[in-house]
Amino acid sequence: MINYLLLHYWQRQRGLYRIILLFAILSTIHCSGSDSRDWWQDTVFYQIYPRSYMDSDGDGVGDLRGITSKLQHLRDAGIGATWMSPIFRSPMVDFGYDIADYMAIQPEYGTMEEFDGMMQEANRLGIRVVLDFVPNHSSDQCEWFLRSVSRDPEYENFYVWHDGRENPTGGEPLPPNNWQSVFYGSAWTYHPQRRQFYLHQFTKEQPDLNFRNPAVVQRMDEVMRFWLGKGVAGFRIDAVNHLFEVEDFRDEPETGTDPDPLSYGFTHHYYTKDLPEVYDTVYHWRSLLDGWTQDHGGPARIMMTEAYANITFTMKYYRSTDGTRLGSHMPFNFLLITDLNRASSSQDFIFTINKWLTYMPRDQEANWVIGNHDQPRVGSRYGTERIDSINMLLMTLPGIAVTYYGEEIGMEDFKDIPREDTRDPTARNINNQIFIDFSRDPERTPFQWDDSMNGGFSTASKTWLPINPNYVELNLKNQKQAEKSHYKTYQLLVELRKYDTFRKGTIQLIPYNDEVVLFIRELTNHDSFVVVLNLGPREQLVDLSIFPRLSQHLKVAVASSSSSISTGDSVERDRLLIEPYDALVLQESYTIRQRLPLGIPLPVSLPSAAKDIAIIATILIALGTGCYHFYRRGSGRGADGVWSRQALLSWCSNYHYYINSKMGEKCDLVVPSL
């Protein structure tokens, strides 16, 4: 009851309320620190799509020597690790995701010796290399599949085979069930030589491996050990949630939302995705990686997993329910891709960020992915005016940042690729009128290094995909020479992550209004940082006293490239004028913050507790400022116009501050009974 009364009284007696709140909370907080962190927890990962990064031999296709020649770019940008889309021998039906030989290099990319040379250069530059690993399916040209077709006893059950259903009209049997391919059409193809159907959840040239066969698991383990022996730092596991299907091959239930029985949206995928056996396999691979590190020494070998799944399924990749088995170091967080777009409000952004932080186990590491080879680029998805804002969000949230090649310079999708130049198998199955809307080619065009022919990517007369014509202006060379640019902003943001506050500090997020996202990163005895993102087209006057411990004057640590404010400028806490689509990181030196906002001096031994007190106090103060009107319109206020107990608990639940125990101080908050 006391908190209820204090909150109501605060509207009239703010100063007294702060004093009472300060001492009330003092007895409810216990903090302890932890500094144990591994390399991958603080690294910015950079995805390279090998075909589009750099062509060294003039054939129009990127290759390993090209990547090697441009690794210095990653070092200059502050990148610590790269994960590379598949480089293994492949017929290239799905551009490397149909693997014919898991232990050989695709000839148009180079040789094993050139791979070794790339690894040597990466090691020299301090850049770790993670390989894309595709275990769900191979190519139909893989020796394993060819031997399975011929019923070689060693490989007969390497893939998922089925006799199919009897055809009532005679002739070739019917597919076993109503399962669809992700790429449209039935997930079953009849093989006349074996006289059975084989399962392919993607193209028919990508038959699904049978992970219920221990020999398949063993063979994939051997593949991992081979590349670990080559010095790679780990693997990104592709389409991991498709590894298993139910053994009785029952029909999937229809969704009722898509009338086309050949469309992937025609059915729910309860029996072909996210099965419990998937997680057991991931835990097995984590054990293999940890065992390799223990046996061979050196830095941790890591696993990143790709699964487009709901939040509860995704969290299972971190570890087993009982906590006895570890899983993926980084279950990819696609929420910034799947749940947000240019129409999203600040409340949407904060809800989405808190969604991951709320569901994630407290002793695990968050990660943030804003793009990849299957999704439209940031500038095309959020709008080019928000490129710096989204990169700023990526780099200042707690946890690991993952950048897709070209996002550091703000590359955009090229949507004018002619049908005859389309390479994506998904788009090639769609009619001429709408194919580009289903194509992944626009986000896969070659990197734009400079304003020379083909953007400096290749000397070929024709590249494997057309380069975006905007390369003449939008390229790395121009942005390096400019006073302000996306690239220079990106560099500053990556450098900023070296502060312990970003590595181990707390975060508190507030939707200042529909268009302005605010959050503060804090760590005891370290500088504090406030991030201000204006998502909208209007100038905004922002009062940062919503974070009461901030000093009156703040230094600009990073400003978006289009801002009239520059790095190093000083701004007023209470009257910050932020321009349309502007983004700022503001810094407060720890040496300035030596007393509580009430002006009460503290002994040197108390700043840790005081900082945590202020963070919690800020949350309750924000109830009466940033979110007051929200609850006023709803059922959160009682008949007498004061806050209800349920409203208070609901707001705290949805806009709590997140503390990651691996990122700094672990706080146990005891909430008094209301």
C-alpha cells in the first residue's frame, strides 16, 4: 500500500517523493559484480556473402582470394569475427546451401590452399572466422545421396525416403502427405531409380538428411572436426529447426488462411519443424565444440543457430530445460527483422527489445541481427533515413551485434534486376509480374567498394548479379573521404562498444513518445550513455531529466551522419532539440556524477548502491511521465483517478529494466507487498 500512496503523492510533491523513495528502496537491493566474459560476447560479427564480396580473378563471382584481400576492411571497421555463407563444393542451385562435398571448396571460390591463406591473414588481423554449416540437407549431387539412391547398405537410410500413397488411378504413387516445401510445391519428389519419394523441405535438389540415423550424426560430427582442425572459430547452423520430422508422416493441419495447397502457408508446420530432437542435436554439437576447445586449447569454439521460430522455441536453443546441457551460444535473434519495420512506433521498438531480454535466460548472452542474405536491407526495410539509427540501436544494446555485409555503408536493395538475370530459386518459381517481391537477389548484390566499374567488385564485363547503379555515389571510398558518412558513424559506434558500460552495463528503455526511443546504459564507477533515436519526420524537444541522475550537460559521443550536431558537442539535458530521423549517443563522465540527483553527497563506498537506487527510482518516475497518459486512457486508473496496484505491476512487468548477470552487476530486487 505504501508504494501506491507514494506514487499518487508524487504528482504534487516530487522532491519529497524522491527522498522517501530513495530510502525505501535502499533496503531492497543487493548487487554483486562479475567480470568473466569470453571473446564472442563482445565481438561484432560480420556476415560475408562470398559471391558478392570481392572478385579477384575477373569472372564476375566473389572468391576466397577476394575476401582475403579485403579483410583489412573488417579490421578498419572494428569487426572481430566474420561468418561466411557456404564455400563448399556445390552445384549452386541455392548458391551454396546445396552442398555436394562438405570437405571441399567450391572451385569458383578457390582452393583449399587459398582457404588456408585466408585463415592465416584473418589470424594476423585478429579476425575469427565462422563457417556456415548446412546439416539439414545436402545436394542431390552429393555422393551420399547417389549411394542412397542405389541402396548402398552404408547410405540406404541417410535420407528420408517413403513409398508414398497408392494412386487410385494407377501409375506413379502419390506423395506420402500434404507437406510443402519452403520454396513452394510438395516437399516430396519421386525418384524413379529407387522407386520411392524423398523429402526435401527446400528445393528438390536439396534432399533432407535423416538425423534419426546415428551414422548421419556421426558423419556431420566428422565434418565439424575437419573444419575445426583448419582453425575456424565455430559454425552458424543453417535451418536448424528443420532437422527432424515426425516418424509417422501424418498430414499437417491446414491454416485456413492460404487457399493454395502448394504454398508453405497452406498448413501449420507442427510435424516438420521445432521437434524436441532438434534441441538434443544442438546440445550434442555444443558438447563437441566444448570438447574440442578443452582438448586443443585456444579460444572458445562457438555455435550460432538459425531458426525462424516463436520466442519460447528459440530460447530452448540456449540450454536444456533442466539446465544440465548447454546449446547454442547465439540462437539468432531475428525480432528486429520480423517484428519491426518503417511503420513501427517507439513503443513497438521497446516492446520488441524487451521481449528478447525478458524471455532469455539471465546467464546467457543477447544478440541482435538486423539483416542477412534472406532479408531486405536495413535501408529498404526501415527507410534510408533511419540507417544510422538502426545501426546505433544494434551497437548500443546489450549483447552481440551481427552486421550483414554492406550495412556499414548503408547499401540498399536493388529491385530492378531483370527476370533473365534473376538467380534466386524462390523467385524463379514465381510468375513474371511479382517475382521480384519474392526474390532474395536484391539484398545479395555485390559490395560497392568505390565508383569504378562494377563498384570495384570485379573487372568482369558481367557480374553474377547486377550491381546497384547507385554505387557511383554510395560506396566505401566516398564514405571514407566524407566528413560524415554511414561508415564513419558505424566505425565510431563499434569503437564505443569497447567501454565497459556497453560490455557489462545495465539498460533502461523508455518510449519518450510515439517517435522517440530513449535508453540509458549504466555501470557502477563508469561513464553512462544515453541513446536518443528519433524515428519520425518531425523535430523533437526531449527532456532527459527523465533519467534523474544525469548531469545538466552531456557530451555527444556519436551523432548520425545527417545530424547538424557533431561528435564532441555539448548538449543540454533538459532541452535537447533533436532533428528528424536523428540519432545520438550522449556520454556522461563518471567523474561528473559523484552525488545523487537530490544533491545529497554520498561516501565513496556507496555509489554502487546509489546508482542502482536511481535506476529503480527512474522506472517509477517514468510511470508518471512517459507512460502516464497511456494508463489514463485505459483501465489502469481507478475511479478516484489514482494508479491501481495492477496498473503499477503491469507497467513494471512490461517496461522493467534488464540486468544481464554476465554483463555486469546481478541485482536481486525485493518488491514490498502493495
